[in-house]
Amino acid sequence: MKQKVTDLLIKTSILTCIIFLISCGKNTNNGDDNSASSNKVKLAFVTNATADFWSYGKAGAEKAASEHDDIEIEFKMGDGTAAKQREICDALLVRGFKGIAISPPNPTGQQQMINDWANKASIITVDSDAPKSDRLFYLGTNNVEAGRQAGELLKEALPNGGKVMAFVGVGDQANAVERYQGLKEAVAGTNIEILDLRTDEANIGKARRNAEDTLTKYPDLAGMVGLWAYNAPACLKAVKDKGVAGKVKIIAFDEEVETLKAIDTGEIHGTVVQQPYEFGYQAIKALRSIIIDGKTPNDLEIPETKQKFIATKMIRKGEGADYLKKCQEWKKGG
């Protein structure tokens, strides 16, 4: 009996040793959870707010990451505030991220914030620029030109002019300022009167209330322009509730599914679409080239202005379904 117990103890000890050695072999990288992962350069993309628009950017970023085995990425969405973006980026830097692409919701107010991050990692701005900061360069839309395109669509929708209200999330964000500027430039000298720019702090519920309040205050309103992706769908809900769908013309930005479907039904006149898939794809590719390959912005053919623009286009009735199909392909990484 003693011999059997002794043999059992010996076998148990041997098994324990084997398990211990296997365990040690899996954790030879100074205690890191995953040695393969720890060898990869960490890159991130941080948006200004949460919107379906950014799902296409995420697909592009993931596609870029899939083409390289030396990087890993995280895609984070903000809530429309600089405070949330600070929280996200500070946490990423503590975790050792070497490059971050950001869309700052308050470029002027975030200048020092961005400069601090640029001392610790490679920072580029996407969609919304902070040109006075130490970011390496901007990648995205020429928002003044995009605003002009929205103005051209508005002139098509309102050939006889009329009162128009514009809507956006954060009024002092660079893309909002520039789109509104371009919109006003495009309609200058016409009978279109831009009343004001209403903001909602990236709150979709407030966006709809803004639209409803505007329709109540201006019963003779002729048009609405949504400068951020969710604004036009919010306006569409409001005009339907008020029974003025089709009478009040709506101009949109970006490729919300509801927007593209409403364009083909004639409920929204048109939209100016960007290329968020390319935002995500090109941003991650650029950060990798800079950090791993040692490339400079000049090597990447970034202009001396430190702004690389990605073209926008106008979508009108009859083009919504085809563009929606393209968007769905983006989400699949195509």
C-alpha cells in the first residue's frame, strides 16, 4: 500500500513539474500576456463622436492592419467632447501606443493637449484638423470645398431661394466651421438666406429637437442643411412629424443608410459624401510607415501645407442605392 501511495506521489510531482515548465515556456517575455502581441507596434484611431459614419472608418483601419503582421490597432469612438478624447488618448499612451490618428472635437481648445500627446507618440489629425498644433499632418476632407458642394445642392433644391437653417454637432470644430463657411460662400448673391447654425453637442435627441423648434419658429422655412452625418436624418424625422416632408428641402452630409434611402425616395435632395473608409485605411498605413519604416510626411507625399485632402462627391436621386451598396462593401473590408 505504501508503495502505491509513493508511486502516486511521484507521478503527481512529475506531472506538476511538466505543467510548471510548460507554463514557464508560455511566459518568457518578462511576464507579458502575449509575447507575439507585445512585439507589435500599437496604433489607434480615435474619433470625435459616435456615428455610423465612423463604422466605415473602422473597416478601413482594420483592413490596413490586416495587411501587416507587425502592428495591432484599436478603434475608439468619442462622445463629442474634448474631455472624453483626453481620457481615451491618455489611457492609450499609458498602454504604450506609438501612433494615434484623432478627429479633435475642439481643435483650438485641444491645441496644448495635442502637443502633449505629440511629445509621446506620432499624432495625425483626421476629418477635423488642428493646424496650429504639433500634429504631423491632416488627412481628410477639404471641408470648405465640401461646404460649397452642399451649397450647390441647396441651389438645385431651392432655385427660387428661401430661408434655410443649418445644423451641426459642435459649432467650433474645424470641419463644422469650414463647411458652414463653404455653404455660405456657395449661396452668396442668391435669394437663399442662411438664418443661422444650430448646434447639438453631438446629441442626436437634441438634433431632432433643434429641427422641430426651427420648423415651429419659422413656418416659412424652405430648407435645412445637416453638416454632420446624423443631422439630416434628424431633420427628416422632424419634417415628417410636422407634415412638411418634400416642402422643406433637406441637404445632407455623409452616407447614413437613412439618408441614402431618403435621397432615392426624394425626401432628401442630396448629400455630400466623404470617404471615411479611406480615412481609416490611409491613417493606419501612414502611422505604420512613419513609426516602423522611418518615413517622413514628405516621403508619404504630404503637401507642404501638411494637409492631404481626400475627395468628396455629391449624391443625388437615383444614386443612393448604388452608393449604399458601396458602403456595405466598405464595412466588409472591400
